[in-house]
Amino acid sequence: MIEARELRKRFGRVDALDGVSFLASDARITGLLGPNGAGKSTTLRILYATLAADSGSACVDGDTVSVANTRQPSAGPGAGRPITQSSCRAGARR
């Protein structure tokens, strides 16, 4: 499961994300749609932990997504994946 809660990201004066929230359940196809500049790539970069959100939270399979708690890209299988437990939505599975 992927969960984003009130994600916000600014680049200078530009609000790239302004309170993005969604839940993508396991075993479901989920699309992220929007025009150019809507924040789709920024959202995915936050979920993959290559970019830090200014505020809000994101969880993947029950783990908090954070640039500070990921492995280095050269770490092999699972690189870039969150490695700490979080207070994500109850019932999220690993």
C-alpha cells in the first residue's frame, strides 16, 4: 500500500505540491494523472525517497518514506527503499 498525506513541496516561489493526499491499495492499478507541472514527478520522487517533502508524510508498505532513512543507491537489491518502521496507517503490511 502507498499512502501520501498532505505532501507539500516548494521550489523557490513555486508550489510544486500543495497538500497532496491519496491511498493506493495493494493489488490495484493506480494512476497518477495531471497536466505538465502538476507535481506527478515530484510526488513520485518523494515516494521513492530521492526528494524530501517540505511537509506531510508518505508511507510505502507501512514504512515511512524519508530521504534520511534510505539506503545508498549502490546498496544492491532494495536500494532506495525505506528501512525504518513508522506510524503509518494501521494494517499496512510489509
